[in-house]
Amino acid sequence: MINTNIRLMVGLIGTIILCFYGVRGLFINKPIPFVSYLFAVGGAISTLALILELKKKDTA
């Protein structure tokens, strides 16, 4: 079984990549900016949530 800290770290790396992909799409002016906004905002929110979850797991 996979450790929960490892699973959280894999999720954190994935959301950071998603956020950077969205920000990159905004900078190069893709034809559909809605998807880039969605990736950037969703990735940022989930990154913050996973960071808070990791801090909560470390203090417990």
C-alpha cells in the first residue's frame, strides 16, 4: 500500500505542473484562454490545499 505522504507529494507535483501549464498558456495567448484560466486557478487552489494537508500531516 502506498504511503499517504507519498500520495500527497505526487498530487502536489501534478497540480504544480497543471498550474504552470495554465500560466504558460496565458502568456503565449492560446486561442482558448478559458482553459488556461481554468488550469491556472484550479492548479493554484489545489496546490495550496495539498500544501496545507501536508503541513497538517507533518504536525500530527
